[in-house]
Amino acid sequence: METLEYTEVGRGISVFEDDTTVEGPVVFLDTPQAVIAFVTGGDVADTIVLARGGTTTFLTPALTAGVKGVVTLQGHPESHLGILSREYGIPCIMGVTFSKGVRSARGEVIPADGVRLRLDITTKDGCVLAEPGAPVDDTPPPEPTDADAEAAAMAEQIQVLLENFEGQIPHGAEGDKQIRAPFTTDILQLTDENTQRELTVTEANELQRYMAWNIWDFLALRATEGESGLIPRQEYECFGCIQQWQRYPDFYRLILDKVGVDGLVDIGATARREPANKVNLLHVWCSGFTPMFGRALLGELGIASTDDRAEDSRVLLQFMRRLYKGLWGSGDIFTSMRGYKAPMLDQVWLDRFAQDQVTLEDESRRKLFNTFNAATEMLGFLLHFDNRSGLNDTGPYDLGDGKFMIVRDHFLHDPMYHWHDVADELPHCITQAMVFDTAGATLETALMDGGTLFTKPGNYLKHLVSASVYVRDTWDTPASAIRRIDEAEMQAILDVCDPATTKLYKRIAGMSNRDKISCGAQVYYGEFIAAIARAAGVWDEMVNEHDFWELDEVTSQAYYPLVRDGLGVQLVGKLFITGTGFPPLPDGAFDEVPLADLHPLALRGSVADPPGDMAALAESGLVIETPAGWMLTEAGTAKHAALLSAELKSLDSDALAPIYDRFLAANGPFKALNSRWQSADEDGRWELVGELADIVGRVEPVLRRTTEQLPRFGGYDARLKDALAKVEAGEFDWVTSVKLESLHTVWMELHEDYLQTLGRSREEEGSY
């Protein structure tokens, strides 16, 4: 029989290496509808599918149907698609550049549909070969434009940044060592002392510096995965991160008010005490990383300065550290500092898992487990809108003699997401305890801070020798009721997973882009706080009393530049790759500054001789001296707003509102009297002095009651009476002059003070 000579037509990166020959006809799938039509058309198992992007969920039906192989034009094995093709054992080459073929509708060079391909994945350098006679479009490509040259130069720069953080610091243990070398604090160590107190600016900035490298180390390569034909993930990630930044700080304060620092540390320890709980490695990591990423996104969009709300940054960072204190107990905070190992579960669980192990020597049993592992993981990705929050690994747990255990959770149902109705018959979580025996073979493991296991070589499942499987039926099922399931129940779960996956895929494919982004952002926003809030006993309060699911105004403002202008896709990759997702806070950002030092400047705009140490405030970047007097800087305005907001939280605003209404009742007559004063002659003004005295008298009880709650209002009564005394002595400039502490000047400042204190504006209430 004649052997056909296949010709190399493209190269990329193998997700895992294998000596098996992979050969079959190719079909290019570029829309969800094309994917659905393909899997319902037959010959799926013999076909190699070609997709544009490297995301997971776009090819969900093809993966679950069991295609022969996968090739992508974009992406990297560390992407979600790489993870899932590895779990399914489907040969996959990603990021392929084709040298021969036909042109797609976008002008990309790809093999024609139906051409037989051969995938060579014997090494990490994957090769795609085509059968003789495959169609080739010999049309000369268009002449390169300046834009093409710029894109090529940019690609070279990106490659440098992918290989080394900021072009200098590598991945892995050596990178961890280098990024930490210049640090002057021990903030990356978890101690009782540094988790009980608040962070300094230097500590916060060193922590953020490490976070920038850490997320690059984990996710930079994912930034190359390109577009998804199903879910606009980069857009919703940006949207969700911004919503987190806008709202998480106050919710974190609410949780701390409820349980205290020690209670929060204890919640973090849940990750050690029990599997199948979303208080886990991934969610603790995201509790700080994703909202702080939202801060950087707003800065990139020009909507808010990253110097704003420094106190909120401190709350977010220390909240995360306190959870980590519970998770680890003490020592290094990130797995990248622990040799990329996360063996955190208590020994009682490991003993139980070891006792329950079932050998996988039987081929049918191994096939069932591998299918079960892949199918539940795939559905978890889809249910969580193509992000990793449905997956969490811990380990490796060293068992000796070259054996180790990985404990993996797949989360399949959560009542806070309406589309999880497709999984109503499934448990909240599947837990798999998997034992591997390398038997002298080389297998490097890396358990990343995002709760995901990577190995070199990638095909780690061939070393799997035994496993045990468990379910947690609902999120609030006690850990003591986590139960082991047998092969019959595994098959029953599989029988539900497959139609649930198909149903949800079709539902998502039929959604509008905005609905997809809304659902994805709901996952990103709710996911990384709900389990913690549930453990603290405040989840229902957050939802019912604090409008948890309402979008913040700033988040809504960010939607159009992120989606319509396409900035979401650009910014995620940019901030990951360049390491600019965690900009440092300015010196002095956490300095204790009395509200009284900044408040006069906020009320008046500029003050020639204000109270407080202006030199110290200027050194902290909060104020600046101008010819008109001292003024707040942008950072000073943000600091003042934060101090005012903190003060408002301690007030009984419901009691203050009717007092302010009494002031407004006098405000209208006072403004009218000022207008009459301007047009009156001297005799007429003498007649109006008594009315001015009456109005000053009317606000005296208002100010007295306000001062009972806010002592800083205590000076207004005396200032009004001093100005009135000048007027009664015939010094009429003391009524309206803006150059004096006149009645009008003091009154306007008083009104502005009420407005700022209550968070209102003149425009909203129609008072000027």
C-alpha cells in the first residue's frame, strides 16, 4: 500500500506530547452555529477541528463529542482550551501559523475544509502536515502596510514581555527570587502582627509589585489566546473587575464589622478544613487581585485616578492577606513562593481520600473516570462563563515512592446564577482525589495561585493510577455530609452533564452580546465574595439591604469604552503582559490626616491661611500653594472624599436629614432677602437688618442639633452672629461681600458643608 507523503503546512505549540499518529479531515469552525451544526452532522470522532481563538467554551460541543484533534490560530497551552483538551486527552496544537492553504473570510491562511491533516505532537514544537494535493491559494498577499509593520514590531515586543516580566525577570522560582530581592518589608510573610494591623504604603506597594509579577507568571500567556466566538470574556472581566473595585471595599468592611479580623482569618482557614468550598485557593487569590485590577482599568480608561481611594486599596489588600493567613496559617503568602505547591487540606481528609482510592487498572473504569473528569470540568467552565472559578486544585500531596495526590473540585451548581437551572439536578461540587505514580518518569508539577495544576510534560493523566470521587450536594451541605459516589452515580451525573452542557451552550449562543457580558460580569462580581459573605453570615443582608447586584454608576460609565470602543480586549492583555495592572500608591497615601485640615479647602476652593500643617500636607501631595491660597490636589480631593465618606458611615443620616430640611426652609428666605438687599438703598437696608437677625435666629436650633452629631458645625453659629453684629453696627458690606466673612459667605459655606456631608449636590436639589 502506497504511503502518502504529507507536507508541513504549519507550526504551533503542542498542549501535550504523545507518539500517537493523529490524522483526519479538517473543518474550520468560526461561529457557535457552525459548531452546533458540525456536532449534529456526523463524522465528529474522525475530524480535526480548526478554530480561530484559544478559549475553551467556544468548542465545548466539539470537545464533549470527542473530536480527533484540535488546531487553533491563536492561544497557548496555558489557556482554558489547552487545559480542557489536555483533560479530554484530545491532541491539540495551539497558536499555529500556516504557510500554505486557502484564505479565510478574514484573509488568514488555513487548510481548506476536508483536507486531511496529520498532527505531530511528539514534541512541544507541534507540527501540522497536509495530504498531497491540498488546495493552495497562490494569490500574492497584499503589500505590507505601515500598520502591518507596526503590528510586527509590536508582536516582537510582546514576545519579549511574555518571556520575561518587564523584559527582565523570568517565570518560576528564579523570577520569584528576583522580584523579591529589592523589597524592604516582610509583607509577603503572613504573621499575627502584620495581619492584625493595617498596611503601610511601602508594604502595600511591595505587595502590589509582587502581585503584578505573580499574575504575569500565571496568566500572561493566556493573554495571547485571542477571541472567543461564544463569550466576550475580556470585556466582562474588565466590567466585573471595575464593579468589584467600586463596591467590594464597603462589603469587606461590612464583613469585618460582623466577624472581626480573627473571624476573617478563620473563614480563610475553611480552605484547610474542607474541600468542595469556594473559600479556596482561587477565590482567596481573586479577593484582592481582581478588584485591584479594576482600579488599574479605571485609570487606563481615564475615568478615575489610581491615586483615588487609597484607603479602599488598603482594605482590599489586607482583607486578602487575612484570608491567606487562615489558608496557610503562617509563612509565604503565594504558591509561587512555596515552590508552586499547595498541599493545604487537613490530614483527616487525606487519610479518608487515601482509604477510599479505587484502582484504575481496568480500562473501562479509567475511561469512565477520564470522561467524568473532563465533562464535569467542561461544564464547570461553561457554567462560570469561561473562567476558572468553577475549578480548584490543591496539592500535590506527597505520598512517597514517587506517588502524589491532587485534590480537584469542579463546581456545577450555585443558586445565585439563573442559568444554573440547567444543572438543577447536579450537585454543587464534585471532588476528585487523584493519585499519580510517576514510576521514575520525569513529571514537573506547578500548582498555580489560581488553583490550577500545570505539568511538564502536559499529559499527566497517563500517570494516574487510582482515584476516589465525592459530592457536596448544595453549597450549604455540611462538610461532614460530603459523600463518596460509586461508578453508577458517576455515570448518572455524566448522563445529566452532557445535555446540560448542550442546552447551556445553545442558550448562550442565542444571547445578545450585552446579555453575555452581563452574565459574565455577574459571575466575576459575585463569585469572589459570595462564599466569604455566606461564611460571615452577611450574604442575605448584602443582597437584600445593600442592593448587591445593582451596578455602580462608574461601572456603567465604563461599559461603552470597554465594549463599543473595544478597549476591554486590549486592556486585559496589556495589563497582564506589561505588569501595569497594580500601579503603586503615592507616598503618604495612608497618612493620618484630620478631616478638619482638608475640609475648609474643599468647602471654599482656596484658603489663604488654613488650619493644619500645610507643609506636611503638601509633602504628602494632598495640597498645593497657589497665588489664590492653598488648594487641594487631585489626591487631596480623593483623600477628603474618603475621610468624609468614613465620617458619614458613623452618622445617623436618617436623623440628620430632617435637620437639614429645617435649614433648607430658611435657605429660600435668606436668598430672597439677599436679592432685596442688593437693590435696596441705605434706609431700605436698615429695614432689612431685623429680617436678617430673624433668619440667623431661625437656624440657631438647626445648628445646635447638627453640632450634637457633628461637632465641626459648632463654629457656624458664632460666625453668623459675628457678621450680623457688624451689620447691626452699620457695616453693610458684612451682608454679601465675598472678601469678608460676611453673612452670605458663611451661609454659602454652611450650605456646602451640609451638601458634602450628606453626599448631595446643588443640581440634584435645585438650590444654588
